[in-house]
Amino acid sequence: MNDLRIRLIGIPLMSLLITVLTAGHYPLTWNTLLLGWSISLLFTAVLWQGTRTIWGLLVERFPRVEQTARRLWLLLTLGLLYTGAATLGIVLLLHQLVPQYFPLTPRFVMGQIGFCLVPTTIVQLGYESRHFFQQWAAGVRRAEQLQSASQRAQLEALQQQLDPHFLFNSLNTLAALVEPANAPAQQFVEQLADVYRYVLLSRERRTVPLGEELAFVQAYVALQKARLRDNLHVSLAVPAPLLDRHVAPLSVQLLIENALKHNEASRQHPLHVHVTALGEWLMVQNPRRARTTSFTPPGTGTGLRNIRERYALLLPERPVEIEAAESTFTVKLPLI
């Protein structure tokens, strides 16, 4: 947080204002005014810096909007404790230097703590308000970016609307033409139609329930297994309570497609993809075993980059995590 200019201006101004407001408590001479300002500057600097540090640590620990209430309660409690301890420490120091102005009586010390709580609260409110408006401005920018991306996607969808609908309708016609006795062919066509139906419906949605995405993944995997058979194994282990959480549409399917594109799936080395969910994350993991066929196109990273960019707009405080170990490749998607 870059607030150096605010501190360089705010600390002297606040200490000067406190000096002016308390000037009636001692003889008004240039020496006493200078002494009063120096003491006020000491109090203000120590309390400001300490309050800023506490606030910064709490924002780092509880950054999300839904954690605001917890952060404010902790800020209030820790601010009160810090103000009391810091004020007592400064009073003890000043009692050694100017005991006539800083007696160590309980009434005086409590009065000083109560008075110091006022500028401390002002500083807390200032930082929290600044943080709130920064979050609001960032939210507005993200909404504008999402709206712009949605408009571009809708335009592209309109430009390409004929092909997907034509293919979808053709698949339904093909299903009616396939011999009823040919159950595998019927099932394959129906699953292919389900896949394209989901793709069409998800175009206008920013997020989809995890349960819907996984049902689509099962249909997509069934199509791939018609070609790869036992060379591909995809396991889904997601607790039922997490199925109502949301993900970006087509994101899980894209990760499985990415694993198929870049790794071997053969009888000697079947490809095992594991989809699991724990807490706030959905994890897709596969072994790293590069394909050896000469016609395998090199990876461009477009798929992963697309997922990262989408989640950066949807959930900027929790980016997509990628762990590329020697033998495994894991992508962690935050659940929304």
C-alpha cells in the first residue's frame, strides 16, 4: 500500500491540529507551543504507524468483502489494545522528561488513552474508507470488463450462430435415422447432442453450477472413451454439498481436453485424470507423459491462459493455481 504521501502530510497536520485544540491547557508561549507540537507529533506518529500496520495485516489476512465485518471487529479490538499500550508507554517516557505535564495518576493516564482513541479511530476510518472505495472502483472496472467480454462473446455467437444450431439439429435428425437396434450409436449421438446443447446454453452465462459442469464433463468423457476406450480414465470425486458452488463454464472440460492433447493415452500407458474438490478449490490432476507421435501439435498455452483470464475477472482475489511437478500436472480452480 503506497500511502507515504498521506503519512508525510497527515501526521504533521493532525498533530498540529491537536496542539491547537489543546493549547488552552498550558501557558501560551512559543516554547510551550513548540513543546506541545513535538509531544503531539510523537503521539500521532506512533499511533498512526501502529494503526496502519495493524490495518494492513488484517486486510492481508481478511481481504474479501464478506470478511469485512470480522476485519472491522478485529481492527476495533486490536486498535483499542494498541492505543492503550502505546499511550501508556509514551506517558511513562514523557514522565521522565517533563513530569509536570505528565503525572502518573490513573485519572490522567486514562484521560490520555481516551483522548488518543479519537485520532486512532479517525485513522482507522480513513484507511478503511480508502480501501472500500478502491474495492468499489475495482469492482466497477471488473464489471465493465466482463460486460465488454460478454458483448464480444455475444457478437461472435451471432456471427457463428448458424453452424452450431445447424450441427445440433443435424445430430437430432441423425439420432432418428440410426437403427434402433444400434444402441451404442444412438447413445453416442445423444451424448454428442448433449455436449453441443451445453456449449450453446453456457455461452451467455458467466458461471455455472459445478454439478452442471460435471454432468457435461461426463458426457464429454463418454464421447472420448468411444474412441480411446480403456486408454482414458476420468474419476470424479466431489462432495455433494459442493455441487451447488459455481465455476466458469467449460473450464473443467477444457482442462481434461488439455490433458488429452498433451499426454499419452495408450494401452501401455492409460491416461488417468482425477477431478476432486476440497474446501474452496476444485482440482484437476493428470500424470505428465508427453505424447510421442510426430504429428502432435506443440502446446500454445491458450487454453490455460483463457481460464486464468476468466477467473481473474470473476474472482480476482483467488487466482487459478497451476502446479507443474515432474510427474504430475495439477490445476486448482477456485469455487465461486
